[in-house]
Amino acid sequence: MKKAINISGAPKPIAPYSQGILCNGFLFVSGQIPLSPFTGELITGDIQEQTKQVMENVLTILKEAGMDFSNVVKASIFLSDMNNFAKVNDVYGTYFNEVPPARECVQVACLPKNVDIEISVIAA
């Protein structure tokens, strides 16, 4: 049985998808971009500020499912420019106090709304 997670504290989907899906003890969080859930504005400019907004968006969805970053087992990071890798890692790493999840980080040609970063996670 699957349950959709859709809350006002995270950015509203910009296409036909749920913010997250809870299924058999796993939470699949859709890719989050640096969009403020409160103003609807994109965070642009500094990649570290963008990464922080993305991680806060992910955290809000995790919390709705009764989880936090300690539950994350897999993360996928999509960057528009791999030269931002170190700066993204500096922020990303602060959200994992224990064993970090499995992960990939890839550069892509284009992301929704032409943002610089998108992150999705799987938690259990």
C-alpha cells in the first residue's frame, strides 16, 4: 500500500507527481529544487544557499513521514555544473551526523526551472 506525502511546508509539485511516497516502510522523496515553499521564489546565486534550501525542503517531507536524515539510505544529486561539487558537499555533509547514505552525484544538461541543483532521497 502506498501513501502520498503532500504538504504545504514543501514546494508544491510543478508536474504530476507527489512530494513523496511512503510504501512498505520506505519513503521516496521526489527531486527537490531550491524553491521556497512559502514564497514560491527560486533561491538563485550562491550554490550553498541553494543546497541549503533543497536540503530543508527534503527535511520537511522526511519529517511529515516521521523521519529525518538519519533514515536516508540513498540520495541522488543532480548538478548543472560539477564545478560546484565541493561547495554542495560542504552543505550536504552537515545534514548527516552519522553514517551518510549511498549516493550518486551527476552533472546534467538542464534541470526544472533551469536551477543549478536537484536532490532526491530514499529513506527507511
